[in-house]
Amino acid sequence: MSNVTKTRLLLAAPTSLMGSSLRTYLATVSEIELVGSVTMLENIVCNLQACQAHVLLLDAGMFSGSLRFFMESFLSEVNLALPCVKSIVLVDSLAQQRAVLRAKNTQVLLKGELGDRLREAILSNLTHSVAR
């Protein structure tokens, strides 16, 4: 058996069917280690640092109502603080997708079109040699 480094992922999703489904799905992918799950956006950078995540998987449902206008600035803040962390945002609409696409080091997927695309997005273009 080889020593394969798993991709360390922090999930940020509301307590909903989608969040539960994501946690269940992530537990089935052997290359992914779910190192944390948060339901609030406060201190997300500290959480990412503490669990040494490679990937932030963010459900855009965290930005309900007026918070959706802060999604791009939130993602920019994460990227500025932790440029080695890849952000993947699951969106509900094309409007959310456009807002997310402006953020650097961020990939966006429409929730209705996930399938194997989520696994591929998490595992693609990652290097685990970054010193932490």
C-alpha cells in the first residue's frame, strides 16, 4: 500500500439536506479527508489554518439573503490569507456563479450538475508540498 497524501477538505455548508448529503458523499471518496465541517462563516480562515485544509468546499447557501452580495469579497479574503487553499463553491444559480467567477483561486459548480465533477474539482490541480 502506498503512502498517498489525502486531500484535506473543510466543508462549509448549512445544516440542511445538501450539507448532510455532501458530508455523506465526501466520506465515500477515499482520496479525501474531511477535516472539518462548519455551519457558520465566522473565523473560517482560522478554521482552515487549524485543520490544515487544502480545499474549502463552500455551499453558496451560506450566503442567503443580503449576504450573497458579500460572497466575492469573502472568497477574496480567504484567498488573500491562504493562497494555497483552493476554494470550490457550489451555487444554485447563474447569478451566483457569475459572482463567484470573479474571485481568484476559486472554482464554481452548479449544484444540479455535480456527479463526478465534484470529486474531480476537489482532486484536480492540487500540490500537497506546500509547507504549513
